[in-house]
Amino acid sequence: MTDAAAYSLVAGISVGFAAGYVGSLMVLKRMALVGDALSHVALPGLALGILFNFNPFFGAFAFLFSAAVLTWYIEKTTKLFPESIIGVLFVTALAVGILLTPEVDLLEALFGDITTVSLVDALLAVAISAPIVVVARLVYRRVVLGILSEELARSTGINVALVNFVYLFLVTLVVAVGIKIVGTVLVGALVVVPAAAMKNVSRNLSSYALLSGLTGTVSAGSGILLANYLGLPAGPLVVSVGTAIFAGALLADWIAS
């Protein structure tokens, strides 16, 4: 295994767990498609990083964070739902990103490239993923209570708007760090598929979040190892492993019922 492959494995395992953990909240909030669409908002930021020769992660995060703040504010001040807002931002950002991204770098931006993962990328992924999980655990039950009843959540002293903003911020972070591994097209699947796979086989919220994170780890790690062995792009293989786990979980649920 090359150094780049080893670095990508470390990054993939850490990001996979964080993505699955945060993704469990996205599935509970019925915002799975929002997570997928949000990932495409990063493309213009990646393009600027490539064009002006700075770390594309920072460009991607800047655009994702801006989109999260804008979505949060518009949702808070209008009657629009998050999926509608993200839908508009998604198509706009995708169009602008494709226009800005040099053709030679477009494929990597869309589907990731594990051969370009450096030690700095791996360390950055671990350093960001760990706090994401910690903060997600701290706000998890508050987010869930807000899903069940915003009025009840407010009556217990929870600032629902702030908690939702923190949750969206975590999503933007995990999407930004995951792009290097699976690209802007597929990083949404890394967030959504593990959580969807574990939805029907988990007994409570704690096990659901943990199993979703572990499934994300297995998906990312196995996909990257397969990519290194087969010489194929990692992104599609990571998603394929996750989908296989999803299918297996569905089958197990059907047999159990």
C-alpha cells in the first residue's frame, strides 16, 4: 500500500464514522436529499482553490458554510422548507462550479482521488472528524426533541434555532472533509447511506448513532481498500459498499419481521 493510500484510509475511516454519525440525524429529520444536494454547493469553492492554488478544503468549507447560514436564515424567516432552499443553491452552485473548474481537474472534484491524499489531509480529517462526533453527541437529543416537537423543545429551554444551526454546521464540516475521498457528487451518500442502512435495525437512539458511524467507517475503509486493490476510483466503491450494507440490513429486517 502506498503512502497516499494509507493516508486516504486513515482519512476515510475517520470521516466515515463522523459522516455516518451526523447522517443519522439527517435521516431522522427527513433531510437525506438535503445532505446530498448540499454537497454540490462546495464545487465553486473547490474550483477557486484549484485556480488560485490554495487548499480546496477551505474553499469548499467557505461555500458550504455560507450555504448553511443562508439556508438556516431563509428557513427561519420565510415559509420555505430546507429542501427547497438547498435545491436552488444546489443547481446554482453546480452550474457555477462546473464553469469555474478547469476541465482537467473536474473529474477529481466530482468523484475524489485517493492518490492525492497527503499526510496533512489525513491529519486534518482526523482533527476535524473527532470534534464533529463529540459536538454531535452533545446536541443529539436536543435535535431529536426538536424534531418531535419544537414547542416541547422550547418549553424545556432548548434554543431550537441555535441547535439546528449547529447541526447544519456539523454537516457542512463533514461534507467538506469527505469531498477529498469521494468527491462532491458522492459525498452526500457517505452521510446518508450508512444512516439509512441502520435505521430499522437499531433499538434506540444511542445504538442508531453508533451503528451509523461504524457503518460509515466500514463503507469508507472497505471502499478505499478495494480501490487500492482494483485500481478503480474510491468514491463509487465506498458508496457501493454502503449500498450493499443497506441491502443486507433491509433483508435482515424483512427476515426478522
